[in-house]
Amino acid sequence: MITMQHVCKTYKVSKRDAGFSSAFKALFHKEYEYIHALDDVSFTISDGEMVGYIGPNGAGKSSTIKILSGILTPEQGTCLVNGMTPWKNRIAYVKNIGVVFGQRTQLWWDVPVMDSFELLKEIYRIDTPSYRRTLTELTEMLGLSSLLQMPVRQLSLGQRMRCEIAASLLHDPEILFLDEPTIGLDAVSKLAVRDFIKKRNQEKNTTVILTTHDMQDIEALTDRVILIGKGSILLDGTIEDIKTGFESTEEALAAFYRSHHI
């Protein structure tokens, strides 16, 4: 069970005009602005749910995922994931979650994929029989057998994302956070990733939170969507709640954004 209650997160960002004189002035007098990434965010996600967490750029999606994964600490509010606060007791907490950031990697760039997997085995303290069993399962389901001995830098984007997803699941987590997992993938790779995520949810009852701008991913994988804009929850329902009166999900979403001035 995931519960967020009245969570707020604010960033303090320095600002200045362009040019040398402005840069010189900033050495002695800095100006700041405060960006409210999350403003009183509350929601609950049950075990085994697959939820699309969507919104425009800068809406607060990644900040939410980072709080849920224990990377960030909010100024206000509470967050409980399976009875634990993510940013406290992180060693115990991260054993139960897997995280995939589409624009970042958890694999070591210049070594074979298998070496990264072996290191993750030691980091998560996975016993050898469980590791081998899970690795065999992931290798078969994601088609990784020809990739394990290749350096990560030699993989295509689609190949690397399949390896990233496998890396996030080696320790068999109960919850999977996916932040843009199909960004830049071709149609074949997208379908493979979607099929795997669905199968994982059905067979393991893995809770999945998916953030993406690809509405086809959302429609294919989730029954529930939480839409965030300007740091606040604007809708908690289904894709059909957004699509009312529109044939295209993208058009409906764009109209929804315009109606809320975001």
C-alpha cells in the first residue's frame, strides 16, 4: 500500500539575467525564486495496482517518484510505502522497490551487462539460488541472452532499456516505479516492454507506477490515472474520464491542460 498525504516540495533556484555584468553582480548579491514542485499532494495506491502518473513537463511527476523512492525528502506531509517512510531506513526500504529512470542508467557504461548484474546482486545481498532463478526468468522474458556479455555502451537504446528493467527487478521488488521507461524506443521494443510489465503485474502482483508522455503506454498498461499539474493533483480516475468528447487521448489531454491553464 502506498499513501501520500499533503506532501509539499519546494526548490530554491538562483536566477540572474544574461551577460557578464549580471554574472559579476551575482557574485555579491544572488537572487532566488521558489518553485513549488509539489503542493499538497495526496493519493493512495493499493497493492497490485498499475497506475499512470501523468502531467506536462515540470508538473511534479519526477519529484513525486523521487520522494516515493527515498531520494528526496519533502518539507511537509507524510508518505508511507508498505508501512515504511521512504527516506528513512533506506537500506531496508529499497529492498522492496525497483526504479527505472528512462533518461538515467543504473548500469556501468564500460563493462558487460552481466558485471553490472553481479554487482547489483551484492548491493542487494541477493542469495545465489534466488539470483540465478530470477536472472534466468528475466533473461528469457526480456530476450537478454545475447546482450549479457556486451558492454552497456554498445547496446541500442531499446536493448539498454530491457537491461535496465531487468536490473531493477533482480531483487524481486514488490513495487516498480517506471519514469519514462519507453522514451525513444522503437515500436517493437515498446511492445516488448509493455508485454513484460503486464506479465510481471499479473504473475507477481507487482504494484506499478508509470510516468510517461506516451498515452499509448498509459492506455495499454493502466486502468487508473492520476493527473498532476503545477504541483497539484487535478484528476484521479480513468483515461475515459479525460477522453470524454474526444476520439484521441492526446487531443483530450491537451484540451484538459488548456482548460486548467497549464
